[in-house]
Amino acid sequence: MPQTRSFDPYTENGGTILAIAGQDFSVIAGDTRQSEGYSIQTRYAPKVFRLTDRAVLAVNGFAADGNMFVKKVKQRLEWYRHAHAKDMPLRAIARLIQTMLYAKRFFPYYVYNILGGIEEDGTGAVYSFDPVGSYEREACRAAGAAQSLVQPFLDNQIYFKNQVPAPGTTHPAYLSLPDVLSIVIDSFTSATERHIEVGDGLEIYIVFAKTRDLQDFETIRAKNVHLIQELTVAEDGERIFVLRRDLKKD
Amino acid sequence: MDHFPTNWGRPRNDAFDAYGTYPIQQRPNNIKDNFNGVQRTQQPIVTGTSVLAIKYKDGIMMAADNLASYGSLARFKDVQRLHAVGNHTVLGASGDMSDFQYIQSLLDDLIIEEFTEQDEHTLGPAEIHEYLSQLMYGRRSKLNPLWNSLLVGGYKDGKRFLAYVDLLGTTYSASTIATGYGSYIAQPLLRKAVEGREDTLTEREAQAILEESLLVLFYRDARSLDKYQIAKVTESGVSISESMALRTSWSFAEGIRGYGAQTQ
Amino acid sequence: MSIMEYNGGSVVAMVGKGCVAIASDLRLGNQALGISSNFQKIFPITDHIYLGLPGLATDVTTLKEQFRYRVNMYTIKEEREIEPEAFAHLVSSTLYERRFGPFFIEPVMAGLTKKPSGEYKPFIAASDLIGCLNFAKDFVVAGTASSKLFGVAEGLWEPGLEPEDLFETISQTLLNAVDRDAYSGWGAVVHVM
């Protein structure tokens, strides 16, 4: 059998992403480490990006494809804005991502996408995709190097799987923002402990529906003033914040 | 009209293929050219090893040795692997040197075009890096890469810039970056010396840590050379030094006995 | 596919306050086909040591008998019951004997070490298929769902859990992890010592 060496156009850059939908908010998080093999390329390479005031896209897998894909999605959103004088609704962005990914079905973007944000009806939403565009709306999803570590933890904490409610009560249909943030932070600290490609830093994007009262968030913000930044552009619409934290660097 | 009998249909077998439909008649492929079609996927031939770069107080410093290897042969020992691009940027290349020369000519054309515009806008390191990222990613997407790992460093409008792009189109930015063996051997040394101190690290300290790293690389990387250059980019522009020599010490060699544990 | 994944199955052990727990699923499969939902993978070695054997099922049966023999010989010769740490080293040497044709098992041990004062100290350990021991202080995992077990255990475990709480923690760890693994599940068993 003759052997040939050929150029592999893909590589894996590690990292993990996670998104959880609340009733009127959505949380999308990713660590900031970019690695190749056993080397850390950089401790800060963002994987989560604001698309619009109501949509955030996290991309994970092969970073060159991920960054290029985000660029192309942003370009399509800008064309939509010029053509329709409004931002693209979240479920439309999800469908757009499917068609963009499937267009390269025979030389795929090697990225696992998670789109999070606020739907037209004001509910929190998470859409997750495979590299060739298969997608689904879910309450929560983890992707990337530590997916197998994080997803079962989320099944237990978000969907209350294998848990029986106390007699006479039911499990809450939606979790509060502080609970969701704790689960996100614990997921990443756990993943950092047990997976070498996860660590360095954590960026959590929070998107709030237009109608949502931000009281509970303001208390969190007051305690973490220098860690939280607002990214909202428009007035009177959805609001979007990013919370940055450190993760272990080893 | 096909004159070659071996390209004509072979006899059919009435038992299972009465109309001679299988295999599907193939038209002969008589195209011939020196490259058997298009040349794509490659291997690097004449190569440069590590490039190192750091951010320091006044800007960026980048270092690379003067060697272009031909496999294990140290073929060209006076090669400049650091290239100034305009007044704000320096590009350091490892990997295939012919692909680097092609990139240099593309960038030179770009700078000339920009110059002729005379619109008071100059291409800064961020633009050069973006251009190279798109170039490299585009070539990898045609499965015909420019086989390099490039470091782009620069200083413009009071801001320092340092980023990496390679043959896959992978990019990243940090305050210390190294390519090739440098990413294993030099990067830990650079991170220890620089991380957290980018705004106070002096020019002398920056040069010292780069030289120390190049020294360790010369000891440990079998495809390196003890002749090197350092480029500096600050608000006053780009300057690439003359070639300098590393001061190595091999006197320990006389004391070696055996292959490792032996001391007598 | 890997021989370690042929039959499927997973085991986890955790340390608590004055107690240990070890748990496993009950599945035996032939690749994707499930055959038994009653396949035991955790065996008592002494009153104070339990051994979990995830991996190739034929080796589970062989090793459990091998260890029964070796521990009996130990008891006869030493005229005392084997302690967990000694047993762990016995596991290690038994596996390393087959270094170049190993058993396809990654053993997990849980036990209580008898201290001179008469008190019992919690003990857990794990090994790779050629005998490299891991003496963890918190928890150990093995099997086809090991990466999932790592994730949930790291999220749920905390030091100083009382027996009732340790039971809940290890159960939730096992259940939620195996529910994400096609080759583990079909029942579970938990031992708390």
C-alpha cells in the first residue's frame, strides 16, 4: 500500500463553551485558552462573540475556521440590517448559521457553534449546531474539549435528571440568574481541574430580554464592578453584559 | 475518434451483463503535464527555525537567527528572516523560505500601492496581520498552503501589536510569542521574564531575555545558528540590527564521560 | 474499536467522613448490543475492601478469581486480613506481571484502613491496566464513562460528606454520567462502607 504524506488543513485548538437559557435571559460562556497539542498558544483568545444586542455566538474547535466563520456571520447580519432596516431575529440567525455551515458540507468548518440570546417573544434561547449545520433549540448545551465532563453535570443541575422533587413540590421550570451563574462557574472550574486544555480565563456573556428587571443583576454587578462590562449598543432594547473571571493557569 | 484498442469496450459476459453495461465506459484520460495536474499539498524545502517576539515598555522586539536549512544541511547562513513592512511593522518568518520570499514581495507591493495613494493613511501592524491571516487561510482552504509560521509585531498610534499567523490560518495574540522549537524551549523563559511586566520592561532587559532564549535554542535546536538579528519597533519606527554572534560556552564538553549517568 | 470498550461499564469510588463509597453500573454488552443488565463488577475482597473491575468482561471474571486466590494465600501466610494499601500493591503487581499482554481492566478500590488506635481511615485507589497506582484523596473513576464521571464528580464532590450524603453524591455522579454514555448504564449498584 503506497504511503503519501499530505497537508492536514485542520487542527484542534482546545477549549470549552457552554450556554444556558433562562426564562428571560441567556448565558453564554467560554474559557479563553487556545492550545495546540500540549502547548498553550495564548491565555487570552476569545471564543464568544456579540453578534447583535440580542444574539451571542460561541465557536469552538479549529480556531482559524471559528474566527473566519464568525466574521462571515457578522457580515451576513450587516447585509441583513442594511436590507431590512432591523436586526435579524434569533431563530433566523440560527437558520442562517445552518445554511452557511451546510454550504461547506464537503470541506466543513470544523467548529461546534452555540448561539444564545433572546427570541422575538422575549424568552431566553440556546441553539446548538454540529460542524455541518444540524441544529436544535435547547435549554442548555456544553461543547468542546470538556463537553463530556460538563454536559452530564448540566443534565443533573439544569434538567434535574435522576433527581426526584421533595414530596408535594416540583422542580422549577427555570433557574434564577445567580443559580445559573454559579452552575456556569462551577462547570468551568471543574473542567479546568480535570482537562488540560481548559483554563486561564473565563468570559461569560449575559443577554437580558427588553422587559426584564435588572435588580438581581445589579447586586451581582455591585460585587464584581471591575469584572463586568456592558456591551449594549441600542437604547430601549435587550441588554448584554460580559463578566470576566480567572481560571487556573496550569 | 479513439484509436487505442485498449480503450475500447471489452467483451461482455452474457451470463450477467447481456448489454455490456459494466464497468461504465471510461473515456481515456490523456492529459499530460509535468505536474500530473495541479501541484498542491507540499512539504517545506528550505526552512527557517524559531522566531521570538515580546512586548516591552517602548514597543516590540523580535529576534530570529540567520539560518536557512536544507533539511539537515545548514545551507544559507546569512539569511534575513525579519522583514520591515512600512514604518510601523516587522514580520518574522519560520518555515519555508521561498514562501516567505513570495510573501515579502506581496507585502512590498502592498506598501508601494499604499504609498501611491498619498491619503495620509498608513498600513499598521493590525492591517498587515489581517491581510496575512486572510492570505494564509485562503491558501490553506485551497489545500495549497504557504508553509510558514509568521510573527507580526509593530507599534502604531501609541499601541503595541504582536500576533501570530500560520499555514493553517490559525491566529493568536499574546505579549510573548515564539514559533517552532521556540514555542517549547523559549516561550517558558519569555513568559517568566515578561508576563505582567510588559509596561516596565526596559529595552536592555528585553534584548537580554531574547538573547538568552536564542542561546538556549542554539544549544538545544539542531537546526539553529549562533548568528542572529534583533528587530525593534517603537514610535520612532522599525530598526533591524546588524547580525550579531551568540557567546556560547562549550567547555563543559571536555568533562563529559560516558553517556549520562557515568561519572568516572 | 478499543477492546476496553467492547463490553462497556464504569465504576466510581469516593471518600467521605469516616466512610467510603464505591458504585458501578450493571451493563454487559457486545459492542452496541446490550446482553445483560445484571453483570456484577464490584466484588468484596474483605469486610473492609471492595474492588471494582470495569473493562473486558472475561478479564473481570478471571481477575476476580485470581485476586480471591492471592488474597486467600496472603491470609493463610500472614495469618491476618490484608489491608487496603497492601491489596492495592497486590493489584499493581498482578497487572504488571502481564505488562506485554495485559488484562483489559482498570481496577478501582475502596476500603477502610485499620489504624493502630482501632479507628478506620477511608481509602480509595485506582490503577491503569498495567498497574500504575493512583492514590487519590477525593475520588477515582474508570470505565467507558470515565470522562463523564470526572465532570460530574468534580462538580458534586466536597470533602467531609457523611455516609448518607456520600451515598446521594456518588449515586447522582454515577447516574448522570452513565446516562450520557451509550456503553454504560442498565442498572446500578452502590456500596457504602
